Amino acid sequence: MADRHSIDEYLETIYFLATPIGEYRPTITGTPTLASRVAEMLGVSRASAGEMLKRMEAEGLVERGERKEALLTEPGRERAERVIRKHRIIERLLTDFMGYTAAEAHVHADDLGDTFTEDMVERIDRQLGHPERCPHGWPVDVEFEKEENLHLAPLADLAPGSKATIVRLAEHDGELLHWFYDEGLAPGTEFELLAANGGYTVRVAGAEKTLDAKAANGLYVRAT
């Protein structure tokens, strides 16, 4: 698999792997951010990911932990947060001004990440009226995102009978993201979890829908 991903995309992926609530939430709590996990999320070979991580380590953006996991250095974390903020503002430009769907915007924002300078992004942010969230519910302000993480959980963590509101959608899987919107599972949607026995059955606007584990782990919700 050819690796066409930029350093910024790697930084973004490592950042999410390391956060308690994130679209790349590890299946097992405490799973280290190894090259294999990064490769899986970016769809590249483990060897390609390993080579890029070595380059990033040489540039002082990551360091290796006790289990050889990739840890962001302070400069790496700061750059990752700038990349994430830029991505979310560009997504809003694509949806609010260019007519792209929320699902389409994520893919195009990745392609356009290197096109806009920091000054351009700040101008876009002002023209948009300083949006608080990207189209998929992720806060533009990463500091607010960290605070909000304490109040969210994946739908898969809820007990049957729980009522909640969808706050964020997982973005890393384009097909899954499209499916969320097709099923009416957008940020702000209220639902009740009816059952969790292999699959997850929810009631949304009077209709019942079934989600698999992947989808249930990709909806970040706030219990009501």
C-alpha cells in the first residue's frame, strides 16, 4: 500500500488514538499507539507507518514510550491541534459555502489541508462567524473538546433503556459516516437504546434502527 499521507495526517491520527474519547478509540483501554494501529487507521502498511514515525521522531514530533508506542512531544501535540482545528474550519467552509454534504466535506478537507495557510484559515473562521463545531459535531476549539470528552461516551457503552443525544460522529470511515447521515443519525439527534444483544437497537423519531458494534462505537453521545 503506497503511503501518500502527510505528517499532519499522521499527527492527527496519533492525537486521536491517544485521547479518551475519539473517533479512533482503541477497542481495549490503554492500547498503546503502535505503528500497527496508526497503519490500520490510515490504510497503509505497517512498514510505511514505521518509516514515517521514524521521520517524525527525528523531527522531534514524536517520541517512543516504554512499549515502543508513539507519543506526541509538546511541539507534536501543538501542531496536531492546529491541524485538527484547520480541518474542522475547512469542513465548515465546504458545507456552509460550497454546498458539500457533511459526509463529503470530511474527505475534501483532508485533500485541502495543505492548500490553506494559517492566515487563510483565520480569515475563513472570521467569515464563518467563528463556528463552534465541524459538521460532524467535533468542537473547533480543541481545549473545549477535551473538557467535553468527560461528558460523552460511545453509544455502545450505554445500558438498554438509556436515552441520549448524539453529539459527535466518527469520521475516519467514509462509508460509515455516509451511513450515519442516511439513517438520520446526525449530531443533535435524540434516541433511546432499546436493546444491546449482539447488535444495538435504537428508537429514533418513532422508528427503530439496528446498529452493529462498529457504528455503536462511532456515535459519541450525551445521556439525557
